[in-house]
Amino acid sequence: MFLISDTLKKGLSTFDLKVLGIVLMLIDHVHQMFVPFGAPNWLDWFGRPVATLFFFVSVVGFTHTHSKKAYMLRLYISMVLMSLFTFLLSKIVGYEQVQLINNIFRDLFVGTLMMYAIDLFVEGKNTANLKKSFAGILLFILPALLSVFVLSALSNPLILQNPYGVLAITTLLPALLLAENSVMVLLIPLLYLARNNRKIQCLLIALVAAIYFFLGSTQWIMIFAIIPIMLYNGEKGKGMKYFFYVFYPAHIAILYLLSAFLYNR
């Protein structure tokens, strides 16, 4: 009770939101990896607010980073390495009962690309620089354009017969279609546009959750991300810059290998 009261007074830092997201994500991935053993579906519910929390944190991080280009480059490299990592892991282990499609880095990079596009457009508009404004628009719709390209490429028999061609496309391209959370990634630029108004940000999250609710998807549980987001105190908290970049692939590999080992005993 004291802990809850103290949290309400102090609020949650960026570090706290990341830790909360990691804990919920871990529970969600336990469900994913142990579905062949009959892991209950309600474990998946814990993971529904996770993407929203990380989307919000990415907006905060991108807004306050000293180098937005370095921030984007770090996410892009992580996206590529994660894609290669899961591909190689699944090929080596050969555990077909669990499909490794995990790559939150792609979602975050696509969202960051759109945030950068918004900045570019606004800068061009404020300086009457049409080239920058046009570049901003083009960059913003690039993930959608790449999605069209991916659909076209992956429907080509010649490319489908070449596993390395498919791997290159699904690894290197920040296409919205390939994002783990699909069109939900569009929530990132929306949260960025409303970055100076927490209530509007939470309203946007609630609206997206309502859409999922009426579609009959459990993703509506993302609405509970509003609680920690409203408690966010604007402070960075403890340093945790590279921990998530290591923890994310590590915990997926450990859970996947453990599940494969137990299944094949």
C-alpha cells in the first residue's frame, strides 16, 4: 500500500516505464514460446499494453535525444541484426512449433522514421523550404510505399525461390507491412504530434484501443498503458540505454531454446 502511495506521489520515470514494459513483455513471450505446452491464453493479455508503452517511451527518447540521426541508426542496426538473429536461430534449432516473428526494433524504427519526417516537414514549412517539406512527406509515406514493394516482390515466384532475396527484403526494409504490430505503429507519430499534451496522447491510445475492442481483438487491453503513462513524471531515472537492446534478443533466445529443448526431450 505504501509502495502504491509513494508511486502516485513521485510518479514513474522513463526507466520505470521501460522496466514495466520488459516485465509484461517477458510474460507475453513466455506464453508465445510455451503455447505447444498449453500455456493459457490469458498470459498473452499481459503483453497487450507493452507496445504502447514502448511507443510512448520512443517518443520521449526521440524528443530528448542529442542526436536524432544516431538514435535512428541505432534502431535500424538493431532491426537488421534482430531479423538475422531470429532467422538463424530458427534455422539452426528447427523448432517449427514456435514461429519467431519478434522484432520490436522494426516497429520503433518505422515510428522514428515518421517522427523524423514530421520534423523535416515542419522545418521546411517554417523556413519556406519546399524541398524539405516534400522530403518530409515522402519520408513519412516511405514505410507504406515499401509495403507495396514487399507485397509485389514476395508475390514474384523468382524472388520466392531465392531464400536470400526474401531474407534481404524482410531484413533490410522498414516496411509497415513487416512491422510486428502492423498499422498500430502509426500510433507513434500520432503520439509525437501530441507530445506536449499527455491527455490527448492518452485519448489517442483509448481511441485505438476502442477500435481493437470493436474488432474483437484482445489488443484493446492496451488501454491499460494509459495508467503508467499518466503517472509519467518526465524524469529519465536510472540509465538503461543499452540494456533493452541486449535483453530483448537474449530473453527471446533463452525462452525459445528452453521450449525447443523441453519439446524434443
